[in-house]
Amino acid sequence: MTASTFKPAPWPRQLRSQHWYGGNSRDTIYHRGWLKNQGYPHDLFDGRPIIGILNTWSELTPCNGHLRELAEKVKAGVWEAGGFPVEVPVFSASENTFRPTAMMFRNLAALAIEETIRGQPMDGCVLLVGCDKTTPSLMMAAASCDVPSIVVTGGPMLNGYFRGERVGSGTHLWKFSEMVKAGEMTQDEFLEAEASMSRSTGTCNTMGTASTMASMAEALGMALSGNAAIPAVDSRRRVMAQMSGRRIVQMVKDDLKPSDIMTKQAFENAIRTNGAIGGSTNAVIHLLALAGRVGVDLTLDDWDRCGRDVATIVNLMPSGKYLMEEFFYAGGLPVVIKRLGEAGLLHGDALTVSGRSIWDEVKDVRNWNEDVILPADRPLTEHGGIAVLKGNLAPRGAVLKPSAASEHLMVHRGRAVVFEDIDDYKAKIEDEALDIDETCVMVLKNCGPKGYPGMAEVGNMGLPPKVLRKGITDMVRISDARMSGTAYGTVVLHTSPEAAAGGPLAVVRNGDMIELDVPNRRLHLDIPEEELAARLAAWTPGHATAESGYAWLHQTHVEGADTGADLDFLKGCRGNPVGKDSH
């Protein structure tokens, strides 16, 4: 669907909420009468759009800790536009607190929220999100149900500062931690720096996964233009929430649905945007899963095809030096999208939640700081995007973020130093007797969707102290895990098939030679094919497996990272969202 071909539905018409609240039967009086106990007048049930505000607020999801306030602004907008807002608390997969990893619960959240939408009287949804997994999980749920939906993110926190230096969420946590191991920072100084890292409400202030996914929602057309970068504490964030509340009511009247907006062209826009902003590798796995839910054929090859020649022009940590606050002041994501359009890298007629094309939304914006959003002839990285690597070590693909990697390691051959799982890594990495130097390739197994389980952000393995003391800050690292969007380094991730599924990564041994060739997109285990085949034939699983509960469901049904790590029975499940009435 494009902005020029979308035709709004006729209005007025009967909405799905009237299956619950319309008429005077025993069943409708049952539903309507109970809701009236909150003080709603009878005329609110006259057929106007009922808008579910799906709120991922939780005190244990610090990124989203201010969303109750934003929900009130959304409600104001819905009331103003003639809708009926109802706030609904939903599963909040917190990146900061969930163990073993929030990623394990992205699919559970999507499943739970899908049924929240499907089984309750909502004509449209406002997806109130922020923390890394809340944005994709709610978008996946909305895509499966295909009711009109709009994304409102909570926004990034303010800049951190420590002794005059900008402190980026996550990015400086990794940096300072390595400095402590190298003897360049004391533990007391590390603790002092902690107080400067999160000095306001909001998500990470770097171009980590939260800001990346906010940008992806906007680039896909699922959020109003300008939503992604507004700081959490800025009054304009509250205005955005209120305007989104107004807009969702008209979207319901027009019957403007996720399937109308999230087309193949929209996903290609998002992939190119991710390259231009130096976005998180986690966007790969989330957009693949989201495309599966909405029925769009998106693959790793699309990521490489669309993103490999896109220059990174946003000078933000972890790739650059600034933070989200400066990005917003410079003009934010609309400036980046406009640059893509000017370069012929944008499907400009792609439809957005505003009802207008994405190009119409950005064509008149200006860049207010060319040191933050760089000119096209002075990019941060000439070839940004996500590099998709393949070879006998990753037959179904692996990913690397060039803008966060070291140029001198992009073509490298080194001896493998193998860690069988994350516990093995932790037990060995600080051992001075570990046979490793900066030329080696660190290999971490059994940390993929099935192996960890949940595919934790442990792929950016910290370097051994004896290497750090030499002043070395990067080495080639390969795993089937993910890494935080705030992290950096020459890190190969999402290696598929994963070790726990019997992929070639499972049979890498200490001393094997591994070749990384990013320009030619090659990842090769340098052993004879016959030897590799013999090792794979002799392999048996060694990772822990769950016997019950959601952990069992996840490990039994999760797909590989190369297709989005969704549950196999949930892909392509978009359908009629109206639930059966049991009364």
C-alpha cells in the first residue's frame, strides 16, 4: 500500500467494539454495565472508537518508568478526537532486569499482547513502548491482529557526563569496565561514574537498541514523524503522545492498519535508515520477526542488499561521539530520512500512520548541526548498514556492524580460542595462563535462541586483561549470541545455525584457523570439508534444556536468528482479531 493508493474506509460504520457494547441484549448489557462501574456515562458507548492504550510501564522497566504520565497525554488526545481511551497494562520485557535475558520473553510478550488485543473490545491501539524488547513485541502483536495501531516511544534519557566527558548508556559501561581490567581506572572511580550514567528517565541515550527500534518504528511509518529522538523529559515528548492519541482515532475511522503500512517497501526504508543511523544489530532480528508477523518476505539477503552501500551519517555513540539529545536538537530522524530520499534510497510514497507519504513528512525539514548529522560527502562510515556474512562457519548467515568495528580487523585470519558457553568464558577469560593474544579469534558457543536460552547480549565478549594491558581494545569475536546496541567492536553475531542446533559453530576447536573477510562477506572455518563433516556427524547437544514452562515452549519452538527467532507457530498468523463472546 502507498499513500497514493490507500483509500479510507467509509465512516460512520459499526466497529468491532460494538460486538461487546452495542445494543441492549443481555450480553452487551453485561459488558457495558461492568465498564460503567468506573463512572463512564452511557453515551460513551454510542459506537465511537474505543482505543486501547497498551502501556508497558513498570517500575522494574526503568526505561519505561514515565509511561504512566505519557498515557494521560495519549488519553487527552483520544478524548479530543472523539474516541474512548482505555489504558491496559501489558507484559513489559525489561532489558535491565529480566533473566536469563529479555530476548527470551519478547515472543511471550508478543503472544500475550496479541491475545490482549484479539480478545478485548479495542478498535485501535496505541503502543506505548520504550525499552528494547517492548517496541518489537508490541509491534509484532499489533501486526498479528492487524487492528489500527500507532507507536509512541518514551524517548531517550538526557546526556550523561563524568568529569567533563559525555557518558553514553551502555557504551561507557563496557568502556569503563575494560579500563578497570586494564588498570586504567579504579573501582571507586567506576562507582563514581555510575551516578552519571542514567540521570533522567528514558531509554539509553546512545544509538542502542531502544533508540534504534524507535527509529525503525518511525522509518516503517508506524510512528508520527519526529517521534524517535525527542528526549523523555522534553515537553515535546508529551505533545507527541497527545497528537498520537488524536491520530489513532482517525486511523480507526479510516481503517488504516499495520498491513497497509508495513509493506516490503517500508521494511527496505527501515533497513536503509538503520544503516544511515549506525543502528543496532538487534534491529535485524526484530525486523525479520516483525515482517514474518505481517506476512512480508524479508530475509538476511535483503538486509545486505539494501544496507551494505548506505553510509552512516549519524555521529552517535557507539559508532560516533554524540548522544540522542544532540541528535534531536540537530533535527532527528526526519533529517536522515530526507537525506536517504535525496540520495534515491527511499521509497518516498510509502504510507505512514499520518495518512501521508514518508517523503511528504520529511521533505521540508532542516539539519541544524552537521557535526551530528553529517553531510553526505563526509560520512562517519562510507559503508554502514549491517554486513551479512556467510560461509562454512555460518551457512545461514551471521551479522556484523561495520560502523562499530575496527577497520584493520575487517579482513583477518586468526587462531580460534573457544569458549563452550558463557560460564566457560567467565571461568577462563581472566586467567593469565589462557593461551590467547590479540591476533586470535574469540569463539563463544551455545548462546543462541535455543542455547542460552533466549540469545543473550553476551557476544561482545570482554577482552582478556593481559591483552587489554597492551593497549589493545578490539579483537575479532564470533558467537551465536547478540550484543547490546550500545556495544562496539569487530563482533560477528547471530551465527546461524546456532551451536545448540548443531551448526558448524558447535564443532570449532581451539587452534582452528578462522578467516573473516567483511568486504567479501565471508566467514570461513579453515579445515577440510571432510573433517568438518566428520565433526558434525559426531556432534551431540551439550546445552541445558528445560523440561516445563515457557522455557520449554521457547526452546522447543524458537526459530533461528536468521529468520527472526520467533516461535514457529506464530509466523504469518495475521487474521480476524474479533474474539468469540462467551456470555
